[in-house]
Amino acid sequence: MLNRLLAAYLTFLALVILSATAGGVLLFRDLSSGDPIDAVANRNAYDIVGWELRHLPEKWLYKLATVFDGGPSRAEEDLLIGRYFELTADIRSLERDGSDPDRLSQAERERNAAENELEEVLEGRISDFLDDLRFGMNPPLFSDIDLFFPPLDFELDSPPKVLAVSPRERIDLDRSYLLVPGLDPEAVAAVESETEETGVSALVVNTGGVATYPSVIPELASYRSVVETVIHEWLHQYLAFYPLGRSYFSGQEARTLNETVANLAGRELADLFIQRYGSPTPPQPSSPSQTSADFDFRAEIRSLRLRVEELLAEGRVEAAESLMDEKRDEFESFGVYIRRINQAYFAFYGSYADTPGSIDPIGPKLQRLRDRSGSVAEFVLLARSLHSEADLDSLLAGI
């Protein structure tokens, strides 16, 4: 445990330095430039520094208080995880229903009381799992210390939203901002409207997690989703010490490489983790799908993206936007609800090149790299040296 505390401290310092030298996520971005979009974002900005000041000391105090504890048994850990995510499912249901505030408050109190221990248990299990797969590295300047680095550390909380901005005449993630998580639908619409008054396409989206240190992981997510997101965000922290992660802020191509590697590896690692430990939570009941058997969303959204690209290339911006609105309504009639589809939608989700809304060749190329790698660990080892798609092409040509 003492080694983990030292490693966590070293990781926090290293990630702060890397973020600063990389130009920063939205952590160090100057929003006082006088730019009208910056001004909209600044009024709703997510305070990462404030979040760190609130949560990092709390986690460290808990770790210090329990540093010499023996810890729960495997069976006790399973019971804790099962009860925690049972309460999480209850809270989701009670929040939707809204008819029993007393029961909701009781469930939240019980879950909050168990949160630190739950985080510690999952951090330990996932760290051991990743270490066994020979992930991790020696900390910079401390190569003689035998520990898992960077140490895995996360906080279950409400993650921020993101304001994604694209030019109207093309699909390109021109800029993005972290926003406070509590924006209601009216506030979201106002942010988008004010941003679009400057002549761009804008979309406010929820985030699945943020690779701060500790990582912010959605507090109402399922067990499977929490495991995958924790690993995904840890991969970003791990890659920050290698060329792939250090190039994250150099442009859209590098961002797409980073996010797609983390998606592919995170999903597979989560599957392997659950194969090892099982799932202490009961299987989620499947609700009957309202989507027609004849409706292939993946094919439809890809087709739409291609057609929008054609229209924009012809300078037919209004026609492209009308088509996206029509298709959004059509998708909803088949049971697929997407609040808005616009240029910013495709620009943001296109960064994840393994998803349906992306037509980026980086996705299939990285999948080929994974197929040719002996293991998911080998895939990450190969990918971490990449700077660009050209590097990926050269790597594929040689294996």
C-alpha cells in the first residue's frame, strides 16, 4: 500500500507536468481570450482544479487511514461490489420514478458510505489484473521501485459534459470544452444556441469518463461499464508517458488514434477482467427492443455520414443539415433516440474510429493491428509508439 501511495503521488505530478507541456486538456486552457465561444464555455466551465482539490485529499486520507488494514476477503469484496451496484440500480430507478424520495435518500446514503471502500477494492483488483498482463512501467527516475505504474486511481462522481464545436461547412472537431455536469436540457439548448450564433455547429454531449487523476467515472453506471471505463481512462494515463499519448493534443488524427486504441483495448480488457473475477452483480434484465429487425443503425448512420460529407463537399450546407434532421426523426421512429445529429455530432464521435458514426480508416487499421498482435497487451505495446496514421501504416506493413 505504501508503494501505491508513492506511485500515486509520482503519477499525479507527472501527469500535471505532461498536461502543462502538451498545452493542456481543458484543464489549463485560457478562456479569457474574448472569443465569443470561449465566453459561452467559460460561463459553464467544469472546474477541474476545484474537483481535484475536493476529491484528491479525500482519497488519500482514506488510503492513509486504511494503509495497515488487512482488507476484506474475496467473498466480502464480492458482497460489497454486489450491494453497491444493486443500490446504484435502485437509485437510477428511483430517480426516474420520482415517487419515493425517502427511499432514494436512504439508498444514496448507504451507497455513499460504501463508495471509498468499493473504489479501493476495484482499484486493487484491476491493478493486479493489469499487472499480471505485464502492463505498467517503472516510474520516471524511480526505476528501482517494484510497483505498478501508473497506479490506478478513480473517483465515482458525475462526469462533466463536453461542448463540441465544428465548422458548418465541414466535419472537424475544431474545439471542445468541459462543462459542468448539472446542466438541464434548457441550459444545454441555450449553450448550443449561443455557440451556433457565431456560425458554427455545436453539440453538448455527456462524457463516459475523464482521465484526470483520479479519473472521473460515472457514478450511476453499471458494474460492466465502470470496469471498462476505469480501464479506458487508465490507458490514457498510461499512454501519456509514450509518444501516442504525448501527441494527443497535436491534432485530430492523434486524438483519434488515442481514443480508438483506448476503446479497443479497454473493451477487450474489461471482458478478460470479468472472465477472471466474474460479475458479483445480477445480470441486468433485458428490455424488449423497439428497434425493427430490418433496421441496421450501424449501416444507416455510416451511410448518413458519407452522404453528409458529399453534400458538404459540394457546398450544400443547408441540405446536409436538413438531411441530418430528417434522419434523426427517422431513427427515432425505429426506436433509436439521438437528441441532435449535426456536424459537431459526427466530429465528436468520429474521434472514436471503431464506432458506427466514424468513417475514419484509422479504425479498421487499428483493428487489423489488434488482429495481428498476439495479445491485447502486445497491441497496446505496439500502438503506444505511434504518432500518426503514417506511423500506423508503416507498422502494419512490417508485421
